[in-house]
Amino acid sequence: MGGALKKINLYLTNLQHKELKDKAYHDDISMSELVREAIDEYLTNNKRGQSFDPQKDSFFKAIGTMKSKETDLSANHDKYLYDDPKD
């Protein structure tokens, strides 16, 4: 995304800090660069107003690929998926 850099304070858990430091060392980049890359990826993948693309959704790809003798799967999917009948 680029541009001028702005200094901020960021609080991490001890485990987050250790794993971030290890990953940055492994990738031979600074922890700041690693955080900026993660934020860029998050913002790119979570834009407001982003339209839903069923071609990228694994569940939607499965539609029509299976058969069942049950005729009420759509209405009672919780019953079949989670053994949780709607009453």
C-alpha cells in the first residue's frame, strides 16, 4: 500500500511477540515490516462492500455434487449436520 510511515504503539501478548520475532528473523525482515505486510493482507481481504464470490467459497463449490434420499435437507440442515433438530 505504501506511503509515509506513522509510528504507533502496539501491545502484543508475550507469545505473539515471540512468534512475530521468530518469523521476522526467519524471513530476514523487521518485525515492523512483517506487521505491515499482515495488515496489508488483512485489509485487502476484508474490504467493506466487497462482494461475495461463491466461486472462492468451498461450501458453495460443493453444491450439487452430492445426492441424498432426504427431501428436507434445506429446511432441516442443522438436524443433519449437527444432530440438532429444529423444534
